Amino acid sequence: MSTQQGSRFFFNVDWITILLYVALCAIGFINIYASIYNPETSDIFNFSSNYGKQLIYIITGLLLGFSILLLDAKFFSVFSPIVYGITMLLLMAVLVFGRNVGGNQAWISLPGGFRLQPSEMAKFGTALLVARYIGNFNPKFRDIKSIFFAALIIGFPLLLIMLQPDTGSALVFLAFMFPLYREGLSGYFLLIFLGMIVLFIADFLVPIQVLIPIILVAGGIFVYQNRRKQKRLFSIIITTIVAIAYLFMVKLAYEKVLEPHQRIRIEIMLGLKTDPRGAGYNVNQSKIAIGSGQLTGRGFLEGTQTKYGYVPEQSTDFIFSTIGEEWGFMGCTVVIGIYTFLLLRIINLAERQRSSFSRVYGYCVASIIFFHVFINIGMTIGIIPVIGIPLPFISYGGSSLWSFTVLLFIFLKLDSNRMGFI
Amino acid sequence: MDNLFNRKYIIQGLFIVVALILIGQLFYIQVASDRYFLSANSNVLRKKYTFPARGVILDRNNRVLVQNEPVYDLMVTPNLVKPFDTLELCRIIGIDMKGFYKRFNKARNQSRYQRTVFEKQLSVQTYAALQERLSRFIGFETQNRTVRHYPDSVAGQFFGYVKEVTEKDIEDSQGYYRPGDYIGKAGIEREYNEALRGERGVENTIYNAKNVPQGSYLEGKFDTLAISGEALVSSLDIEMQKLGEQLLKNKVGSIVAIEPSTGEVLAFVSSPTYDPNLMVGRQQGNNYMDIFRSPNRPLTVRPMSGYYSPGSSFKPVDDLIALQEGVIDPNTTFNCPGVYWAGNHPVKCEHVDGPISMRRGLARSCNTYACYVFQKLMTQGKFKSKTAAYDSWEAKVRKFGIGSTLGLDMPFERKGRLFTSAEYTKRFGKYWGYTTVISLAIGQGEMSATPLQMANIMAIIANRGYYIKPHLIKGIGDKKEVKKEYLVKNSVDIDAAHFEPVIDGMQDAVNSPHGTARESAIPNILFCGKTGTVQNPHGKNHSVFIGFAPRDNPKIAIAVIVENAGFGSSYAAPIASYLTEKYLTGKLSGNRPERAEWMKKQVVLPEEPKPKVKLLPKPIDSTSKGNPAPTTATKPIQVTK
């Protein structure tokens, strides 16, 4: 019985995903090694160095992942409220006991020199509870109540993380829009969300005196087209008014709420300000490093920008600049290709689940990884403002690697058990 | 399957679209644009240059004409500068505080991180004073380079000068030159710049983000040592050049001497001249303007860009063509009553000789004889029309080098002038004949030649029918190679036999009692020549002499022009004679040294020209494509009546 179970277990796990996972971890290790490479102390198994540590994180991460595979699949569904609750407590604890690193109170120190980043754990905690909520109640998000509940589950950790303040990690929670959309949330929410981003950017680039007439004219056209449909007419007028109010709110929030460094980052991303020696230094150097890789890259350990420390934070948030410089456009395309393949694979796996819980959780995993990849790479090549979030599986750091490993392997466990009942 | 299943594709589609956006931007910064690649190199690499010594130039006897002297540039790397006693630095290098800030800001604007020149060409003395205290001026350092020194202070126009590169030079050099480099701008320094300049050495050093050097780039794979420029052996005889400049002192004119057998230019004198050392160093700009403004245009290289009618010195060429055509023979005589009537237009002679032959006609410079020869050439029966006769004659004259450049190894050589029949038709209408252009018979009218071309004609006659393109540099580099074009004999298509009667006449011109240049005979050497007294509209006649010596196996062909000095026999011929003797024997014999001294003291300057703005040449900006302005004062005109 046990052997039969064992073979079924290995038969059912999606080895393709594990292969992609291992590939990304390996790419991460190679590039972290290159980022902090120093010809004098180049021993790969030097565990006091960051690449040595990363190797330990990868190995322990794999162990962690496989031990998750050995747990009972029902465990995650049953204990999801508890996992969620623990992570929320940790998020609150970090506000009180947290260590301040780089302006954000995001870390909890543990005995033995380890540090914990609860915001990373909150991602799978929230994902589990969202999946549980949808799995249990099967809401179609047609009514305000279900939207409200979902927003509550997602908004609570988001708010706590904002208080650290760690805007970057908080933004990742917007990724939960995708699973909600998949489960029935109106596409309008996505459109409104998109519209908010467009208006936000337009607010900086176009003077408000021009923007308001444009919105009014657009609203007028819609009103004229829908003049026979009273119900729609009403919502169009409301939307127009809200859009204009939003413009003023953005301006107000921008000036009163955002920190100066965040304002500058946004301005640099929008091209309103160039300050290559100041706040734009990271992005500029990152773009130089990536651009200098050209088609085929300078080769492993040959990147001059990497070797001589021109890109700050290169082993963590800016790890993609090492890939860009040393492996070139081809290497970058391969990495983005692996990510895309992984994301599409997870979605496909999610769709073959019998339980809503597993499916929703799969979507959550894909969306979170997608947000991280898009924001991180977009940041290093200058199409997104500097938001300090790691590149999944590749960036240096145990907290990040382990929480992504846990996030992914829970889903692999659920998938291997897709025929069973949860 | 519920209908929400389709939303899977929307989400997957979004993932793919975003991936493509990322790849698109990556393609732009990595593949399509090399901006980031270049920025990366400028982040990391600092180049330190070492400057090669410019090639030396020797004379034909291996005497050094140009050598290099060390000077020091004070360099600054603005971001390394720490506060220091600026006044002390100013005092040492001799600038004021205002000048200090001007220089410092200029350097900082160029680059904060790269070394730039703070002050150029400090002398050895200043350098020594500075070097003691340099450790206090953090961020400053010196860099040695060399400047030119011309020990004999002669032949300014021959050498030209070296100057800091302009932005245009940098563009044209396709990356070879950088701001602050030097480039030959005129004369030999310009013509042979690529051989002389050598190769700059470079050390590539890698710097990390904290601007700390990290050793050499790729183990010095791209580092090079400075390679000195190649040495040039000039064909000039510097002693002769010096004597020539002394003889033309306080006169305006030109001397060109050529070794006929090789085409090597032995003397290349342009007067007034200037000391080439003035074109070196920190005062270069001021000195240049002083020289440019001084009278009689010292910057004009008269040997190759001065236009002079050859005058009577052209007669041997016409005689040679006539002999080759067979319209006369050496014994043909014409009657000279002291004037030749071209229609109702008289061409006067200085003498009345009656029947006169070629030998005597050349010795006496008989205009009548020359006009008859020209008449014969123009009225040959074999030509269908006057223009055909003229065209044939013109083509033969052009073979002697008049009207086109000779390919001298100097920039901006000029062509001289010879009208085509079409140009005459344009000027005179359809009806013109040899009488209309009879001035050409005596080398006047629409004919002008550079002194170089005149000397080359002498070389042709000395060689009995060919010339080698005149050149100033006879050896480049260690192998002492000469350009291939300077090894080719160019024939003028006149049989060698025809030269002897003409040379007889030229021998008599100097060596017979009735010769025009009898005063200029050289003891024990058969000096053959021809005087010219060239009418010109701007004042007195130009004194012209061309000649070669010795008659057999000639070693030197020479042309001398002294502007506004009257008869060819009075100035040009003696000057040519002294130089020729000096070159052939190394000294002057008898009382000739005293006579030469007398000649050196003579002042023959043109009358102050009326200030006409249009006559002033443009500044010789050798960077411009155009030729330097011609010597307008020497424009030929038609024969006076």
C-alpha cells in the first residue's frame, strides 16, 4: 500500500514545474555568484559568502518543498485560516518588534542570527485563505457582500504592510485581482484598475486643465450613445465624476502622502526627471549593465559593471542586471521565457483541478509570481518605478526563496492530489 | 466547464503580452541601441595616453632640421582635487585667480572623472618648480609631450607648422585624434603628418564604482606603447637654403633648385619668410597673427603658389617645340630691326641685331626672334585652323608642366595658368590669331607659372627631355623609401638632339660677352641659363632667371624670381649663380663672397601697395579646403605697347 502510494505520489507531482523551479534557482545561484564574485575568494562552497548562503537556502528550500509534498493535502485547506491568522499576527508583531532595514520595518530577528520577513509569508497565507473562502462559498462576486469579504481578506495584510511602510510588497497583493476575476469578478474591475493606472500616469504627463475637458468630452460621447438606457447613463455620469475627483485625489495624495523618494522614483520612471547620479542612479546603472550585455552578453564573470560594483543591490533586487550584462539579450529572453512557461504551466495545472480551492490557489500562485517578475524586471530596465521586490527564485535571500518555494510547493501538493477530495 | 473558463485565456494572454513587452524593451536597450554599451565602458575604463615623439626631419646631408623638445602639460582630474593653496599654483605657472577658475571650470565641464589639460606646454623650468610642490596639489599631475624645435630657424614655409587639433580634425580623423592632440597644419608637417605623428600609446585601467583603480583592462590586451613618428629625409640642402634666404632678405621673391636627375628639391625659398620656431609653443596664436599681418604675406608659399609670367625665360621652351615640329632649324635666322610687328602691334627688343639665329637669339633674349618662332608654329600648313594650331602648341607647352600641378609633396600646390583656345575665343570672339596672343611668344600674357614649374622646366632641359616630379622628401622612415611616383621619368616628347642648340644659346646667355647674364658666369663651371624681365601691372618688372649647371651631367636646375627688381640680370641671375656655385663647390670663388654679401644687403621691396581690401588674401586657414590666396601682386598682364 505504501509503495503504491509512493509511486502514485511521484507519478502525480508535476515534474516539469519542479524542473523550471530548479532551473530558476540555479540561474539565481550562478548570477549571485557572479554579482559578488571576487577573484581572491572565489571558493564556491564558501558558506560565509552570500552565494554560499544562497546554496544553503536552495538546498533547505528543496527540503522544505519536498516535506510539503509529504503533508496531507487536506491540511492546507483545513488550516488555511490558522496560517492566515499567524501571518497576520507576525505582520502586526513586525510593526512592534521589527528591525528597521533600509527604512522599512519589515524584519523580525530570530535567535541564531536568522531574520524573518513576515510580508513574504503573508503572500501564501492570504492565498490560502482566499482559496478557502472561494472554495467553501463559491461566490460569483455578483454581490457587494462577497466582494467586500474578499477585499477584507486581501486588504488587511496589504494595509499592515503599507504601515511598515513597504509599498512594493503591498502592491503585490493587487495580484489577487486575477484569481477573483477568474472566479467571476466583473471584468470592469480590471478595467477600472487599468483606468486608474492610466489616469495616474496621465495626471503627471498632461496638465489637469487639458485632462478634465478630455474626460468630460469622452463622458459626453458615452452619454450620447447610451441616451436611451437610463441605468447605464447613470453609471457613466458617476464614473466621469469619480474620474475627475480621482485626478485631484492623486495630486493630493502625491503631494501629501508619498515620501519624497517615492515621488522622485515615479518622476524618473515617467521621464519627468533625469538624475543619473542621484535617485536615478540605480536604474541608470542597471540599464547600462543590461544594455552593455548586447546580444550574447559579456560572459560568465566577465561583466565589468557587475564585477566592479556599479549596480547597487545587485544580488538582491537588481539581480536581473547581472543576467543582462553577462548573458545578454539571449540570456534575458531565456529567463523571461522560463518564467512565462512556468506561469502558463501553473494556470494550466490550476484549470485541471477538481476543487475550487486548488484552482484558486493555483491562480494566486501564478499571479503573485507574475507581479514579482513583471515589477522587478520592469524596474531594472526602467519601465516601472523602483519598487524593491525580489525576483522570484533568483534574487538572493532566504526569506524570499523559502516563501516562494512554500507558495509553489503547496500548489504542487494540491495538484498531485487533484483526484482526491479536499 | 463554466463560461468563466475562457478567462483563463485572458489571463494567460496578459502574461504573454507582458513578457513580450519586457523582451521588447530588452531588445531596445541591448541590441538596438549601443548607448548603454558605450556608457558601460566609460563607467569602467580610464585611458591614459602616452604621446609619441614626432618624427625628425633631416636634410639631404643628414643634418637635423627638426627635433623635439620636451614640454609638460599640467593635467587635472576635477573630482580628485582637494582644497589647496591655489595662489601658489597660480604663481608657479604664471596665471591669475581668474585664469585659474576659468581653466578649472573648463576642465570640469569636459569631465569630472577624466584627466583634462589644465595648462599646456609648461617649460622645463616651470615644470621643475612645479614638480617640487606637485604633491600638495592633489588631483593635478603632469604629462610630458614634445614640441617641435627647428635649430636653423629657416625654411618656415617648407616645414609649415603643428597645431592643436580642431573639432573638425577630430571628426575627420574617425577617432584617431582627441581634444588636445597636435596635428600638422601646413607644409611638410601637414603633408607627411601621418608618417610623422607616430602612434599614441594607451593604458586602459579599470576603475570600480568607487573610482579606485582595479588594474589593467584584460591584462593589458589593448594597451600599447607610444611609437615615435618616422624620420623623414628631406631633399633640401640646408646650407644652400640658408644662403638663399639670406640672399633674398629684404626682397620679395622665391628660389627653387632641383636636382635634375632625381627631381629632388634642393632649395625651397620663399621671401619674406619667418622663423618656424615662432609657430611653436604657447605664443603660437599671437605669432601667427603677427606674421599674417606683416607686409608681403610671409605665409604664402611662393615657390608653389606664387604666379609669375615666365617672361623671356619661356623662350627656350618655344624654341624646343619649334625644333621638334621642324618649323625652324638651329641655323634659321630672322631679321631683328629692334621690333617685331604683330599686325599693327609692336613687340620691342632691347637691341637691334639684324639677322639673328637661335643661339644668339637666346643669349641676347631677342624678342623678335621669339615672335617669329611663335609665328612659324602658329601658321604651319598642317593645321586646318588657327585654333587647331594653338591647341597643338598648348598641349606641347603643357607637357613642360605649365598649367597643371607637378605633384609636389606639399599641400595646396597651384597649377599656374595657360589659356585654352576656347578661353581665348570667349575673350576675343571668333577672330583671333597668333598676332592677338603674340605675348605668349615671350612668356607674357595669359601664361603664368610657379617658380617650381620654372625650375622644373630647367630640369627638363638639363635632362634633355624628361623630368621626375619634384619632391621635398626623399626618404620616409627607416627604409628611406620615396613615394613611387617620384621615381618615374616624365617625357616631354622632344628629341634629345634638339636640346643641344637651345642649351648652346643658354650657355651663351651666361658665358658669352653678348649674353644677358654674363655678369653671373661661374668660374670653371658651365652655367647655362636664361634671364627674364617680367612686366607686371603692380610696379617695376620682376627679375627672373632660370638655369642649370654644369652643362654636361647637370647637378642643379634653378629658378629665381625677385619681385619688382627690374632686369633678370641684375638680381635673379647673380643670386642663382651664387647658389649654384655654393651648391656645386661648397664655396664662392674670387671676389664673389663680397658680391654675395652686397646682394644680401640690398633692399628691394615693392612700393607699399595702396590698401585695397580685395587684394588682401584670406587668412591661410589650412583647415579649409581651398588653396591659399595667390600672390595677387604678381598677376601677369599683357605686354605693354
